[in-house]
Amino acid sequence: MGGNKVSKMEKVYNLKDKTLKFVDREDELDCFDSPRAEMSCGHAVTPMSLTNWCRRLLDEGKNRFVCGMTDCNKEWSYEEVCKMALLTPEEKEYFKKTMKIIPFLLILLCKVPVVRNDESNLRVRCQVCSKKKKDFDFCWQCLKEWKGPHPRSDRCENDGCYSEALRTLRNCPNIIFESVIKVRGCPSIRACPTCGSLVQHSSQYCKSIVCPRCKVKFCFVCLKIMTECTETSDPYEPCSSGVAPRQTSIPVWHQQ
């Protein structure tokens, strides 16, 4: 599923579009700094945050687009997602193809539905196929027979297998804080250490940020919960533990 190429361009709403309801509040899926519009469920998004959220749902094996906000189970139609996410032709092709694959959830040999019990590991075993071919494991992301070491949450070693979210974390530029002094080499996009949502800092004010999805306040620099970070450093100064490296896996949210 992750092998399809998708657009890397930054998408922004046209403020002259009268069919959209623009709102003056934070993006409630991520923290992208551009005009926000309201979804049918009432939550505010940008086209980039909505694209990333829906792509993540597909990568997790889901074929329904549901709001990611706490206590909101509103389902969005594919048509609404296309419009509000400003999907490019390439992204529409990727979404449609993936949505067709997921209901059958695979698999090369038996096409029996499979549930992934460990969301932090892409390697999944098909019990039916394992009876025909000993210990048949496949990659949840590209749906091919597993190659390489495990457990892994980023990719297997099949050609073309990758996570779009991890690619974003790997390739995003570094941020230059306007108010936090002497911090260098910090990526401009982070995965929330609690729920895994991609979050972008505005570069203003202190180094803390509140995740729009799980509402946890953490340090954008060291990725510790903010109360833990401020035990040893000021919100406007470098962290005592330094800058956390670029993330190579997406945290899984274990909701209580």
C-alpha cells in the first residue's frame, strides 16, 4: 500500500472559495500554519493535515475516513475528503487503489481477512497461509511476503515499501525558533510521542506544543512531556538532554 507515489507539494486553501467554511482556530488534526476550514463534523483542518491523517488511516489498514479527534467518531465521505484535502490526481489514485485492497486485506494466496494485533510491527502472520507454507508472514504496508529483520514499524525490505509519514519526518527541513535560543538541528515536523500524529511547530513562542489529537503537551525539541522537560530546562532555552534525533518510527497510541 505504501509504495504508491503521492504528491509532496504543500497544499493551501484558496480563501476566495465560497464553498468552504473558514474558521479562525487551530488545525485540530495537526499544527500546519495555513488557513483552516471546517469539516462536516465541526473540526478544523488544513488540506495537508487532512491528507496526512487519511493516508495514515489507510496505512493502518482502515478503509473508512473517521475524524481523529477525541470522542468524535464522525465518518467523512470519500468525496468530502477529496474536496477538503485538495487531493491531487496521484493522491486520488493512491486512495482509491488502497481502499479497494484493504477490505480483502490481502493476501497473496488465501485472501482471508487478517487483523493486526501489534500496531507497532508491520510484520503480520497469516494463519491460513501458514498451513500451506510454513510461517507465512507478510508486510502490512506493501502487502508482499515479508523480507528482512523484524519487528519493524517503518518498512520491510521489499522494493517500494515505505511509510509516507516516516518519509516526511526524514525529509522535513530543520526549524529555526524565533524565541527559543541556541537550538539547532531540530526537525520542523515531529510525531507526537503519545499518539503518533504529525505535528508542526509555528516556530514562535516557547518550545512546547499541544498535540491537537491527544491534547498532550510535550517539548518539540527533546520530545519529553513538557512537565518533565521543564524540571531541568527553561521553556525558552535548550533542553538539558539536547535535541532528540529525527524519529524513525511512529508511536502507537494506547488509549485507556
